Amino acid sequence: MRTIRVLAPIINVLPESIIRYIGSKASDFLLYKYAKLEVTGNEILSERIGKPTIFISNHLSNVDGIVLNKILKKNNVTFMAGVKLNANPFTAIFLKMVKHISISPNSADRNAIKEALAILGKGESILIFPEGTRSRSGSMIRGKKGFLLLARLSKADIVPIGLEGTELLLPVNQNDMGRESPQHATVSVKIGQPFQLAKKDNTRENWDEECVFTAMRKIAQMLKAEYQGIYKVE
């Protein structure tokens, strides 16, 4: 990992096919050497193959995408990823190895939504981290409502995913995410049951916020108490 970090600016000027190869090999090595993966709910993933699905997950680490890309490989997943990840030479390598749509945070990115709808229309899957950024505390932070529009327009089922341990596998470096180093860790990935958003109730002023809370709580219910954050289950 240290070698890739140092060589990242050089690697990123190579043809994308070579970058994907390097990134794939480095990701496989990282997970093989440092991670013990425990997955619950594989039968749900098998049932979702070929069906348009919006996966939503809590977000703890830059390695979350690598872990989920491996687990969701058969589900033909495309990640919604913030544009800032392309700006960092280190994270850009790994971003190029997965199918992704770059999205501008905190804005109605119509082009990104259009791309995502086209992917769902083909029976493929989208993965979104509704929190929009990694939690610095290891527990859930407030989800943003951007995924609601995609779910309503596509009418696709939403499948929640609960992550634990990725914050230990690749801890957040507050100063430079390109200098994050992997550590040995057990990573738990829990797949929840598919659900649909409730029909919009125009008589309720905070309907979108209620829908976000309901969706995020479905993630929290699969997590240990210390990961639940503001969605703590009483």
C-alpha cells in the first residue's frame, strides 16, 4: 500500500485498463492480508441478482467501497462517489477499478441521477452512502435525502447494508487520506431485507426527513450499539 501511495501520481497517467489491473490486485492483496470478512445475508444478494436495487450503507472508511465491491460483484453494482475522490491520486486509483458515477455533494446533480436511473432501468444496482462522508467517530451520522429522489423515480427496492470494522481495517487519517495505512481487522457486513419507501404524504411537513430516518434506522438495527450513532435503537 505504501508503494502504491508513493507511485500514485505516476500510476494515474497510465491507461485506465492498467490502472484497473493494478488497483484490483492491490485491493485483493489488502483484503487477503488484512481483513477477515464475515458476511450475513448472502441469500438476499443472490435473490437480488438481475433486479434493480439501491443499496444503502453506513460509511466508516475509504476501504468500504473495496469491501462492498467484492461482496456485491454478482449484483453488477455501480457506486455513487463524491467527485473529491477523483482529486486524490491514491483514492483515484481504486475509484477507477470500480464502476462509479461521480456526484457533486449537497446538490441536485441531475446528470448523475439520470445515469443512475439508466443503470437501474437495465436491472443493475446502485450503491449509495447516504451520510455523504465517512464517520469520524465510527458511529452513524445524519443521512442526506438525495437517495430518496432516485428511489422514487426508479421505484427500485432499497436494500440496507450494515458495516462494522472497516474503520479499523483502514483508519481515517484526518490530515491526508492518501496516507491511510491498513491494519488487521475483522469486518462484518450485514445485508438487510429489501424495502420500499412509503408513498409521499403531502400533509406531513417533514416527510422526507422521516423517510431518511426510517431508511437509516434499518441500517442501524443491524449494527452494534456503538455504531448506531444518532439512529440508536432504544
